[in-house]
Amino acid sequence: MSFQDKNLTCRDCNRVFVFSAGEQEFFSAKGLINEPKRCPNCRLLMRVQRSGEDPTRTTEVNCAECGAPTRVPFQPKGYRPVYCTYCFRTKKAESQENKGESESDRAILAV
């Protein structure tokens, strides 16, 4: 099944967020049939509140890649970039692809 990015509206903050093809694939693999109702920032706030932690411990920062405001459950120290959920997943997928390519290059060189 082919998935495409969808724009959804958050039920809490009414902002439009992207429900990416990768997330849709993950939801499908886990057997989840409903689309998310909250954006990643509001999901994080709800998770923090449910765990009984103080939601003010989360920090809103701008994504180092796209500049979009995002919320993180820690206080950034400034020496590492902070990414929004979408950019983080993109970077992670790119690094895994590069890692796979470098491993195949090593296998060729080892022969």
C-alpha cells in the first residue's frame, strides 16, 4: 500500500500538521486505524501531563533544519541542533541510508 503525506488539524491548538507517509506506515504496521488527533507538540504535552510531570519542563524551540516551532521534553544546552519531529525522522532515515551504503562499501573493499 502506498502512503502519501496528509495535512491534519490538531484538536487542541488548531494548527495544521503533517501526518507523514512514514508515520502512516508505522500506524498501519502496528494495527492502528485512527489518524492522530493532536500535533506532535500537543501529543508531547499530553504525554507529560499523563505521567504526572510538570508540563512547564518542556521547552519550545525552533527546528534547526526548517525553523518551525517545536516542543521538546528537555532544556537544550545549545551545542547540538534540535529538530522537529518531521526533520528528526528525515535525518534519521538519511543517516541509516548512509550507514547502509558505507557498510556495503566496506564489504566491497574487504573483498
